[in-house]
Amino acid sequence: DVNDVAPQFAVPLYTVYISERESVGYFVLQLSARDPDSGYGGQVVAVDKDYGANGSIAYSLTSIRPRADPPLLAIDTKTGQLTLLRLIPPDWTGRQMDAVVLAMDGGGLSASATITVHLISQDGPRFSASHYTASVSESAPIGEAVTTVEASSPNLAISLIYRVISIRMLNSSVDADVPIWVSVEVADSPFMLEFNTGILRLVSSLDYEITTGYLLLLEVLDTSSALSARVYLSVNVTVRTFSF
């Protein structure tokens, strides 16, 4: 088999949260060729269309900023499991780290994804998943509920407020092996996130020929503690189907 296809990540950005009370060896993230997990731990999806040795994927952390000494995170090159190497120092609580993960196949072709790691206190809000995915038809009516994101907090649930921080659109007009994402103004987004329920609704028409997907960065704020959490949501636009 000719190694002519590089590994691919489904989306380029992921967000995870690690509590200050987690123990050594804590499972942070699973990088694999399966679909994203719906639990607290998650998966970064990397696929390779080659077969045989060229299709095998090895994972590595190529960059972590800021870098702790000794390191806080480690990745298993074969399984892609990201784990906590040591207890989070007290002065690191509340900080953010950006880790670049490289997926390389047996033929030397590679792809990368960035994981934003938030080191949080035990009292902050937490989403029910490390990454959400949803699908919506381009013919869906305005007002349709696309999906619901959920978060929990040690405080009352009524203290949680949801909002969209940023949105990116997959550029479908470019034929490229690596997905190209274009930033979109939140005000121009075809979606609206209900601030008190976490329900994402369609507010304008979709066109599959313009884009086949959106990547939204969402935030939940606990108004009683002023602590927040963020998560990415991938929305796939499906083509209109006709029945005769």
C-alpha cells in the first residue's frame, strides 16, 4: 500500500478539565480512531485511510505551554491515552495549558490537534462531555433544536448560564486533505444557544454546498461562584434528501 494519505483529526481543537483533586494516573483524554466519548473523559478522533503498517498511528505530545517541571501530562504512544503524571501543584490551579498532539502513521505522514487543558478547582462547573457532536439537515426548519449541552455544578443548577464564545465554519469550497476552518462572527451564526437551558437552536437557513460543518466554542458560567468551563461542539450539516 502506498502511503499517500495522512492521518486526520475530526476537528483541530479540544478542551478538557482536570480537577486539582485528581490523583496520579488520572485518565485525561483518549486519542483513538473511534467516535468522541460522551463521558467526562473524551476522545480525540484520528483516522488514517491507508492500510497495513502505513495506517497505524502513533501519538506524541510535541508541545505543552506553559510547561511544568516535572511534567504534568504524559501520552501513551500506542494507545493514545493521556494521563496525569503527578498531583497538580496548588499554584497551578486556575491555569490553562495548550498541548499539541501529533498523530503519525507508519509512513511518516502526520496531523496535529491542539488540546486546551484547564486546571480547575473542585467547585467549578463541568460539562457532561469533553466534546459534543451533533448533526442537522440543511432542510431543518428555523427554531429546530439541534442538540443540548449539559453542565453541572456543586451549586444550584439555576446559577448556570450558557453562551457561545466563538464559531468556525468548515470551508467546503476548498478540496484539501486537511480541513480548513474559517471564523464566523457569533452574531452571524445560524445557531442560538439558550442561555438557561443549553439547547442549541437553528435561527437561519443552512446550505450544505456552503459548508458541511461548524465548530462552536461554548461556555458555561456559574454565577454564584464566577467560575466557568468551556467545551467544543461540532455540528455536521447533512444534505437534503428527497423522497419520490
